[in-house]
Amino acid sequence: MSRARFLSGRSGWLLAYAVATFLSFPHPIGERVLDLGFVVGWLGPVFLALAVAGLPSGRALRLGFLAGWLAHTAILHWIYHVTVIYGHAPVFVGFLAPAGLALYLALFPALFAAAFASLRLPRAVLPFAGAALWAVSDHLRSFLFSGFPWGTLGYAQHLNEPLLPVVAFTGVYGLSFLTVLGGLGALEAVRARGRAATWAAPALVLLAHGLGALTQGVGVLAPAPTDSTGPTIRIAAIQGNIDQGVKWSPEWADRTLQIYERLSRAAAREGAELILWPETAVPGSVNRNEETRARLGALAVETGATLVVGAVAVEEKPEGELRPGGSRFRFFDSAFVLEGEAVTERYDKAHLVPFGEYVPLRNLVGRFFQAVAAGIADDNVTRGSGPRAVTIGLPGRDGVTVGVPICYELIFPDLVRRFVHDGAGVLLAITNDAWYGQTGAPHQFLAMTAVRSAENRVWTARAANTGVTAIIDAQGRVREQTAIFEEGFLVADVPLLNPPAGGTYYSEHGDRFVHACWLAGLAALVVSRRRVRREEGETR
């Protein structure tokens, strides 16, 4: 068979995979958001499996890479907005950037395709092995080269209420596993019709019952919380809607603070005890600018609320870190807690954005690249010490323990669950999604944040500069949300769900499920390799 004919016979499945993967995540269409993942998400793995069926692993790897590259270039279209509109890069860079980053994400469907094509297992077992391998590939993208788990398949099911509770045991990787298991199980059932229908019907029945049993089992491991469990905190999440193009402009600094002060006063009139501002909402440093700190302290006293505000923290470098021509300071992307006039806590972002907040191998490539997040620092942003819960005081109350994940940290399941493992009974998520413009990224990011709530069975108050600001319950349902690119705020009574009401098997133990998938996937590959060798020996 010629190479052209070989490719043309599979191009339809490759294109179908790319389209299905793109449609598995939210995208705005006019005033509405198209979110079809709970229907379409099952199809992508099926189309990729069909595209590589019967191929040698090397060819499957190449086709899987091409399919993944097409799919993720489309998903990451919003990076054009980041690099060109706000990063001021040339237009050609804006077109190359999504395609370039998609080369990284394409590695993982490529690895799945190569591994799946090499499997030589009974048809009843094949869907389970494929599901384990896919979960492994999704897990690998969460940490390889610092990780970038955007577009992880499991998020396609964020609106699937019967399946979503599984994440309290498995993390998002359980949703990936079940999505692939369902899709490949249906594919094998169709293939078996007329050849091996004797196992197809019982297998589907067992699969359906298995999904239900697993979901219910999670309910036993971590009983679904109720709104009345424990005390509540009246939280206001503020959306200042400051355009990224003027965010760090000195001319806008006072106007920005005026907007947040006005919205905070309005929220306080609605009884807010804790007022949450987005990531880097304060156009300056709280810990080094006494005027800014005093202004925020006065606002906290006036409103009678505790403030949690995103701002830049600046510290002088120790003498041993100073370099000729380098900055004298270290910069942190931080959240400050103000109780009255005093700053009582600070959390520093621990997982930074490569080429956004720091340039990897700066001494080597710094002359060619600079961080996109210009304005926050004149040097690499410094990584915080790691995720940890912080205890804050509220007027007339004992201290409460919260987690404050900042922006990019929210896409890493294991990182966010560490806040809850450390004792956080609610998540205060702060982010600046202004970079993304009117694209699917803010809505996709909201879906990921909702899954973080479901994984840990705690509520999340999410404050985003330009939206989507939201209140998310402990089952991962968005209770309230703002429109994007509008000023506003949300006020809600949020339960403080400390263990045992909040926290889950996943919060406590982390990625044990996906570690089991690693073992199962490797075992499937070893067994398949041995079967191939045995068959080759029998034919000699």
C-alpha cells in the first residue's frame, strides 16, 4: 500500500478525533457557551483508536502525534490573544505559539496511540487496558517538563453529575479512565456483533453496573456534604474588570484601586465577612508600599471585613543571590490577608507559568525570550515554598483555615488537594483571565476549577479579574457566576467544610488511582509483548 493511500484511509478518523477533542471543552458562541463534552468526550478516544487500528507502533505514534497536534492547536487558539494582544509579539508569533505549544501536548495522544496499537489482548480486556493507558498519558502531562495539563480528557465530563463524584476518589484521571472505558467498550461491543456477541452484552451490563457502583462507592468513602454542614462564611468575590493593557499603567493605578474599593463597599453592605480580590488586583506591592498597605487597611476597617487580595510581594535578595546587572529584588505572585490594618498572612504562588512568569534556562535563552507577564516584575517571578493552608480571622469569630490557589496552580490536581490536606475548609481561588479575551479559555478554566472542588469536596469562591467569577459548591456545581468583561461581584454564604465533611480520599492520598493505572498499563504492554514473541516463535 502506498504511503498516500495509507494516510488517506485514516485521515477521516484523525480529523474526527481532532474535532471531537476540540468540542469536548467549552467554547463561546455569541452570548452562549457551547459545552458538549459530556456527549462528545466519549468519541475522541474511539476515533483515535480507529485511526491507529492494526498499525505498527511507530506509525501509530506518528499518526497519534499528528492528530494530537491538530486537536490541541485548535484548543489553544487563545494563546494568540495572550502573545499578540497583550504580549505585543508579532502576528506570526501569535499563529506559531499555539502550534508550538501543541507539539508538547501532542506527545501524549501519540504515546497512547503507539501503546494502544501494540496491545494484543482479549477484546473483553482491551477497553480496560486502553482506559488505563489514557489515564497514564493524562497524568504524565501534569508533571513532564513541569507539566501543562490543559485539555485533559476528564474535564469533558465536568457537567456529568452521575460520574463527577468519582473524582473524590480518583482525581480527574478517573473521569479520563471512565470516558475512554465507555467509548472503547462501546466500540468493542459493535465490533463483536455477529462474532462474539456472547460476551458483548454481559460486558456492557457489567460496565454500566461498575460505573454506578464506583460512583456510589465514592459516596461511602466521602459522604456528599450538605449546605448545612458546619459554619458558613459570607464571602464576596470581586470582579474589577481591569483591561490587561492598562493593568500596570501608572495612570490607572489609582483608578483600579477606586474600582475595587467601590465594589468592596457594596459587597460589605450585603454582609460580606470576607472580601476576595483577584490575582494581582492591587497595582503595586502591599509589603513595600506603605501607602498602598495603609489604604487597604483603611478599607478593611471601614467595611469590617477581612480582605484577601492578590498583589505582588517584593523582597530584597540576600547578598549571595545578587548578580552584576541583575535585579536587587525578588518578586512573588501573592495573596495577602488583611485583618483590620494589619497584614496577617501571605501566600506565594508555588507553580509558575513557564514563559509567562519566568523564562526557563534564562541565562541561555533570556536574550531571545522574555516573560509575557510584563509589569509584575523586571526579573523572573520567584516560586513560593509550596501549597499550604492559611488561617485567617473574621470579625467576631475564631480563625478559619482556607486555601488560596493562585491562577495556574488551579490546573494541577495534586497541588490543589494539598491545600485541603493541610486543613483548608474552603478554597479561595484567585486568577486573572484577562489575557484570554473572548475565547474558550476562561470557561475551560472555570470547568477545571469546578473539578477541583469536586475532588476535595469543599466549596470554592473564585475571583477573576475579568471573569468568570464564580461560587462553586462541594459537588463541583457552579452555583453562581458572572459574565466576563463586566464589573461586578458575587456574595454567598459558603459552608466551611473541614474534615470529615470536607476532604476526600483524593485529598488525603492523592494519585493512588492513577498510580494503579500505571501498573495496569505497564502490565498490559508486557503481556502483549510476550504474546507477540510467542506468536512469532510459533510461526518460525
